[in-house]
Amino acid sequence: MFHYFGFGSNMSMLSLRAKGVTPLASHRACLTGWRLRFNVQHFFRHEGGVGNIEYTGNPEDRVLGVLHACPDEALERLDAAEAYGHGYDRIEVEVETTPHAPEQTSERVTALTYVGMPEFINDRCLPSRRYLNIVLDGARQTGLDEAYIEALVSHPVHAPGYYPPFTPPPGEFPTFDRESLARHPLYTALYGHVFDMSEARPLHEFLKGFFGGKDMTLFHLKRLDSSNVDETMDDIRNGRLNQAQLQYLNAYLNEYASEYRYAGRYHYDND
């Protein structure tokens, strides 16, 4: 078992479930001498910036979050979800638990957490509405300080541009399914379309291993702020998606097309 301090989207239990992590226990906690930022640029530009913490040494600064007690096998999943060694580094911090009742006492605990890598820091970034909604959901679930929540509510958000309905480029392209896609480790699929990641920009190097050879539609759907993490491949196969889900996937299809080369169609019959 290990302790993990979540301060951004990983305050939300639904967000953790989407990443395959189920804590053994979770408690409110405070990290003193640090401040919350949203300056880790997302891999895809329409998503703005995601959570980060910066050390200030000022005892007046604090980051509120959730201390999760996690089974050992969860560390590999957290590392993958946080792009450990690429987008984020993993460090140890000392946090103080926040009692829920007057008779309880606080406890200082050493915990793992993640901080942004220098090449991913962009101080002009703002969080997307989707991401900030997930952060707020986790903050409210765990009962963080109301003033802290209000500061999050009033935080400005990233305004992505308009995405037209995605249309593939003209021409003849091959068709893939799960087995044939897996034989192409630099190809990835999204909502019926396949993209070649081999010439992606350097900041996407991590995604070649994370996305490569797989369809990522369910991955993205489970990270939507309205998700209950109960979406299935059957929903995708049978078109049981609502307007918010379709708009979210359409934005990503446009982003995939701007980052990668279009390579074909994807059929879900064998998924």
C-alpha cells in the first residue's frame, strides 16, 4: 500500500475509476507551502492546461486535496495516467490530514504526488471547463473548504475554438478492426477512424506507447465531465451516444487529424 495526494482531477473518485484506480480509503488533506496551478499543457491544445503544484515555501500558501490510500498495483496505473517521466514527475510530499469531526486529530503523512515536467509547463494555460468541472466535483465530494471551492469556481477557463464536423480526407483507405490495428503499434483509432502517429511532434512521444495499436474512443468518453464511467463498447458500436459525447469526440477527431496522418477506417464488429 502507498499514499497518494490528489489535488486536481484525481480528487474525483469517478476520475480515478476511469483510470482503473480504486483507493482503499480517502481523506481530506492539506499541502502547505505550495500553490495550485493549471499550467501543465495538455497533449491536445483544445484541452488547455491541467493541474500542477508549485513549491513556494510560504506557509500561507496551501493546496487542498485528497489523500488516497492505494493498493500497490495502482501505482503503475497512476504513472501511466499521469504520463510519469514525460509530462509529470513523481515526488514525495508531506501532507496533513483534515479531520471530519472535532474529536478527530490531524496526522502528517508522506505521500506520492505528481508535478509537471519543465517542457510541459506553460504559464499561459487555463483549465478547460471539462477539467475544472471534474476538479470541482472531487472538491465538493470530499468536502473541501468552501472558500477554496469558491476560488476554483471563479477561476477563468480555456476557450477552445470551433470544430467543424469531422470529415476524413478524400481517397481510398484500408479498414481496420481490433486485431489488425494491434499489428500497427504506431496507429491509433478514434470513433471509426484510424490515424498514424509515426510523425507526431516530440511532445506526443509518450502517446505513441499509450495510444498505439488501440482504439481510444472509450478512453476519451470516460474522461468527459458528464461521464459516470459506465460507457461500454456496445454503446459505441450501436451509436448510443448523446450530443455532449458526440461533440467531445468530434473535437478530438479534429485534433487527431491535426496531429497525426489519417490512415483508415475502424470497424467495431469484433470489439
